Amino acid sequence: MPDGLRTKVFATPAAVSVGTDATTILTLIPDGQMAGMILEVSSAAGSAASLNAFKIQRQDHALGAWYDYITTWTSPYPLGLSYASGSPATLAAAGVVHLHVDVSSAYGVRLVATVAASTATISALGLFGAAAPPGTLAEVAISGFSTEAQIGATTAPAAGTVNKQLADIKTDVDKIPSQGQALAAASTPVVLTAIQVTALTPPAAIAGFATEVTLAALSGSAVTYVPTPVAQGAPATTVIVAAEAGKTVCIHEVNLSLSAADVFIIKDSDGTVFGTWDVAATGRVALPFVPQRTAARYLAAGKGLSITTVAGLAKGFITYSKATS
């Protein structure tokens, strides 16, 4: 039987004679309280015939019709039958069959059998299990709660202790300034908004960074870039900027193309070569733009800037600047 069920043993008061008409061997009315039954069905040794039908019927309520519940006794077992040692439907004289049947929630249960001819004497003995009736559950003590007597016996704190605690709370509350904020002189810790500060000390001047003035001073003068277009009509020496006493020319960028393979030369007005490039047809001469005046791109002081081509035509631009030497 399943755990938590009470059981009882039931035995028929006498063997039942089964004939050719359907004969009820056993009827139980558990009224929905029975969980299951384990049956031993036996035929007397002197029975004149074997059974040719055996079934368990159910009734769902007091006025309900009886209907066939289990009529098949071989594996795989039908719903409601969990074990059968043999088939009671063919039970012969002196034969015994054991059955395990689930009759949960059934209002009524009965065993019905027949023989083909003559009679058989059938007995049914079983162990029947039912759900525990109301009122059989053990009482469980609930702990951890105070009773009315225990609450009444609780000692209240002394009046002096309560007054001291209230005074301490008032002292702490009095420390909270109006609107929840305080001026710097009365604030601990100091947490101020701008409107509470009457005067703020301005930050010290920031030093050590470069300005336009300091950059010009570092380079000697402010840099004025002069982008100069170049468009030669014939191979020759083309003056980009003439020489000027007291001035130094700095080349910031060169971006030129040549129409034919050539040797391209940049030089000053005295013919001193600054740079030479052997350029293939439709090739380019390029010096990337550098904003600073660097020594690597200076010409000699007081000298002009020119370019020379022999076979190709130069087109593009050169950017330079002049500064006082």
C-alpha cells in the first residue's frame, strides 16, 4: 500500500457459487476513501467448472451505474491493474490468482464472474488500503511566538533611560541646519554650493603653455606662408622668390609634376643646389608640408629660391616663408 494509508483485511464470510449468469463475488462501498486492493482469488478444489469471465467493476457515485473497469489480465496491464499472477477469467478448480488493483476515488467496487456451464466455488480474500480519515494527523507544535502572558511580563525600560534617548535624538536633530545646508564656518564636513560661498579665491595663472606670441618668439617672427603656383611654358630656370637682404627663405612644401622624364633641381639665387630629383615622365616632386621653420629647409640668408628643368615642364605649387635673418 502507498505510504500514509491505513489498511484493513477483508474476507468474504463464505465462498460464492458462480454459475452461468454473472455472479457478484464481492462488493465494497469505500465511498472514495479506498486507494487500492491486493486480492487473492481462489477456486475450490471441488469446483465443477472453470471460470470463463472475470471482471472488476466500478461505481462513481451512489446513484451511478456499475461499469466494467478491468477485464484484461495479461501484460501489458490495462490502466488500474499493476500486477496479475495469472488470469482469473480462466480460473480452474483449486486455482489461485493474485491481483494488485488501483481503485482510487471509486465510490463502489465489485468482482463479477461467470462459468460456461455448471458451477464453481470462488473465494476472495484481500488487503484493502484507504486514505487516512480526518482527525488522524498528529498535532504539530508551533514555536517562536510570544504568548499574551509573556508579552505582559516584559519589563519596560526605565523612564530615565527613555528620556536620555530622546534627548540624544534631539541633540542630533538640532545639528541639522535649516534647509539641510550650512555655511563653511558651521559645516562639518564642508559641502558647499556656489551660492553659499561669499568669495572664492581665483585659481593661479596657468603658466608654461605656448601662445601665438611665444611661438613667434621661438621662430624669430610670426610665420607667413606664401603658396606660389608654378606653370612652366618651357623647360628653364624659374624664380620662385627673389633674394632679399636680411631675409631667410624656408621651404615648407613642394608639390610639382613634370611632363617628361627629367632631372628636377631646387637651388638658391647663387646657384647653390638645395635638392635634386631624377623624375620619370609624368612623375612628381613632393616635400610634405611642415608648418615649422626648420633648419633642414632653410636656404642661405639673403638668397632667393628657383627651380630648374631641362626636358619637362613643371606644374604645381611651392609654399615658402621669409623671416628676418
